[in-house]
Amino acid sequence: MLKKLLYIISVLIVSNVYCYNLNAQNNLDKSITQIPFKVYKTTYDTLSIHGIIKSDTLFRSSKYFTKKTRPKDIYWIKIDLNKELKKDSLWFLRSSNYAHASIFCVENNTLIEKKFGLFDGSEKMNSISYINRIPLKYSSLIKNRFIYLKIRRLRYSDRVTNWKFHYASQTLNHTTQNHYLHNNIKNPIRKYIFTGVCLVMFILTLAFFITSRNFEFLFYSLYILWLFIYLNGPLLIANNIIFDSYSIVVHWFFQIIQVLINLCYVYFVCFYLATKKDYPTLNHIIKYIIYALITIIILDSIFLYFKYFEGAIYIMNIQRLIMTLFGVGGMIYLLLTAKNRLAYFIVAGSFLFMIGTLGFFFTKACDYMMAGATLEIIIFALGLAYKIHQEHKEKLLFEKESFINNCKALRAQINPHFIFNSLGSIQHLIVFEKKEAALKYLSKFSHLMRNLLENSIETNIVLSDEINLLHQYLELEALRFDASFEYAIHIDDSLNANAEEVPMLIIQPFVENAILYGLLNKKGEDKKLNICFRKEKNHIICEVDDNGIGRSAAKNINSSYKKPTKSRGLELTEKRLQQFHESEQKNIEIIDKINNHGKPIGTRVIIKIQTE
């Protein structure tokens, strides 16, 4: 019950606050009155206010001026407040922000000029929703009814028909200057949301660049930074923090930022899409776009240094035209020639930003551009995340292919080693005139070579095929050495040899070492070799056990079968097992067997082959 009561009270409070704000806003809208005005346009800056007052016939309705303003044009504005202002009351004239602007009125019975233009050192903005407010009294009116304004529009071209002038009472002005009503709160919230999105994405992408050194992250972070400063810098009173007041330098700064936004954008597209490799035509166009933007920065700086504002406006319009054509043409080109999904992220983000820009162009409402920019930033961020994911998958694929190729290369080194030994054995039989044994050996050798070639394409083979190759190899060695040793292969019942895969010829080098160095150097007839396979968890365990002379004794014997060159079979097999295993645990264990008297009685080699 208490929760319900608190809920009802909170709803009532919120409703009353909202209604109060809404009513206050409605009253505000009713109390702010738009004033009609007349205009006189000239290019001569030598005219005085006294001459203007006497030339009343020069002024025409604002609807007459349909062409866009030019920096060299001077506009005199005549406002009639005879029926608007009351005696003994203070009112405020409200207007847009102009580069150069002056108001002519009466103060202490003297006609004076007050400058309030941005380039004239007007007061700093102390509110997010700042609008020029000029105090007026009835005694300030010229001839008790007129005020005159002198205006020059330098920063951009506009139409006089879009200009608006309002007046408001002192009480209402104080309310709008120092308090936030419904509309005052609604607008900053959108700006702060955009600010939050920009700052988060800027920090993340810059961190990614520092760690990965991928330049698409660098240019994307710079793109976000310049976009944020351009759209939210003046609105969040950044001028007061960075600059002392609005000036030519500040104007140049925000002009150049527009070009830097586009410059970072095209660089981002270039690196993100790898246009040099995947889209050579687009890459060629981007190069010219970059040259054009750099040229525009230089020309705009020169024009503003010499205060040639008309040229600055013209060059910036060219820049907007170039980027519009590039944006539309680039989107169409990518839709027709897209080689992967990365292109669609660029198209979607650019399209939404262009829609927001058009909304700003036609309505002059910055919210449209911020909304388009926010959606573009989010989509580009998703595109970067998708690219990271794809690159990670490709990296894993390359690592897998590299592993397979490396295994094949190592196996290719074992095969010649084995073939050389086998041909040496055949040669040995021929030299000692054992023709039947040589022919039988050659037959089995050719059969083994055929099996090796048939399996040479695959890196791994099933265990049963590996055991079959091992059988054929042992038969060859038994023929070669006149059956001077016995061998046996055992497979544990728990191991399904037809279901498990192992690297091809992975056991053969250990068997070869056991025969050549352990068994053949032993005196007597008791020479045995046992090979056992069993399964332990996710490993196949193979034991190669011989009752030869052991490793220490074999090193000291100058065997006639010992190769003069260094054997690489064991070394290569160890590398193959290291690549085959995901863990870094030891895969080969060699045990020197000794009897109760400490004498060597053979060697046992344990090989672990990972199966999962």
C-alpha cells in the first residue's frame, strides 16, 4: 500500500512539474514577440546613421531580398517599436548571431552605436541556449519609435527572409537567461547524449589503435573528435574554455575542422576497406579527394588571413560539393562492387549521416545532423568490431594452414631420410650378392612407397594405416638384416585403431633408432622389439621397447650401420609432435632400462599423441 501511495505521489509531482514547465514554455512563447522589419542593402561602409535616418525611402520589406547574402554586403535594418514598447519598462531585443552587428539607439539623449557581433567582441556565451539579448527602453528609441541595426554576414551565405528579430520583457529575459525550462532541458540532453557517444567511441578506438597499430582506428578516432568539436564545441560553450572570444582565428578553426572531418573520413574508408588492394578505382579517387581537401585547407587559410570571406565561403561550398558527389558516388560504387560485408557498413553509416546533413541543411536544426552522426558513429563502430572478428577468424585459418604446411614440410624431410636408408639396404644386399633377398626387399619397398605416395596428400592418417605402414617397414628391416631380430605390435582392446588419427610416419623414426642402435649392436640372438598402442584420456600412448644395448653403449660403438651424417629423424619427429599438440607438455619420454646390477638392458620410448 505504501509503495502504491509513493508511486501516486511521484506521478503527481512529475506531472505538476511537467505541466508547470509546459505552461511556462507556452507563456514564454506567447510573451516573445516577433517584430517585422525593413531592410536597406548597400556595399558602402561610409554611410552614417544620420544619413540612413534621413533616407527613409531606401528601406524595403525583407521579402524583397530573395538572393543570398554576400560578405561585402551591408544590411541596414529598420525596426518600428512605437506600438510595442511601453513607457518606463525594460525590454530586450533578441536576434541571431552575426559576424558584425551594431544597434543604433538613444542613450542620455545622445545617438550611440552598440556593437554585438561575434567579431566585435560581444559578450561570452553563458548559456547553452545563448541568444543575443540587447536591453532597450522606451527612451532608447530614435524618434520615440525606431531602432536601426547594421549587419554583415561573413561566415556563410544566408537569405534575409530567414532573419528574425524578437523582443521580450525583462522578467521573461531573466527567466530564459538563468533558468532551464522544458525546451532548455530537452535540447542539452540530446547534445550530452551525443557527447557521451563521441567520447566513449573516441577513447575506445584510440586505445585499439595504440594496441593494434591499425590506422583505420586512428583516423576513425580523429574523425569522431573533429565531428564532436564541430557539432558540440560552440553549443557546449567550448569557445569560453579554449578561446577568449570569437574572432577570425576561431572562425578559421571551425572552418578547418569541417575539412578535417572529411579528410579523416576518407582516410578511414581507405584503410578500413583496404582500397589499395580490393578497390583500386576507389583508392585512386580517394587520392585526388585528399589532395583537394589539403588544397582547400591552404586556400581557406589564405583567404581568411587576408579577410577575403567571399572566397572562403566559395571554397567551403566547393568542399561540400566534392564530398557530396564522393559520398553518393562512393555508396553506389560500393553497392555494385562490394567484395565483403565491410562495404555495407560504410554505405549504411554514410547514408544516415547524409540524411542528417540534409535535414540540417533544410531545417537549420542541428539535432538532425547530430542524430545522423550518432547513428553513423555506432554503425562504423560495429563495422570495426566485425572487421576485428573477421581478421581473427582469418588469423586462426592461416595458423591452421601454416601448421598443416609445416607438418607436410617436416614429413617431407623424413620421407627422403627413410627412402635413403631403404635404398642403402637394397644396395647392401646387392653388394653381398643376396639377389633373392634384394628382389624381395625391392618388391616390399615399392609396395611401401606406393602406400606412402597415396597418403602423401593428407597430413594425418588413421592409426590402423599408420600401423600397417609400420608393419611394412619392419618387414623390410627384417629382410635387410636376415631376420636377426624379432618384433611384435600390440593394440589395446580399448583403442579403436580405425577411428583415431595420428600424424603419418610419426612412430617410424623411434623404431628405426631401436633397430639400428639398440638391437643390431647386441651380441647373441635374443633381440626383441615390442611396440604397444593404448588409449589414455585424450591421448594415444605408444611405447617402443627394445632389449638392446642401451643409449650410452650405442654412442661408443662404431656400428657399420651407423650413418656418417647426423640423423634428423628424431629431431623432426619432435617438431611434428610439438606442432600437433595444443599444450606445451612433454610428448616424448625416453627411459634407459637397467637390471639389478646397474647394467643397461635396453631402451623404452613413450610417445604421447593428442587426439582431441
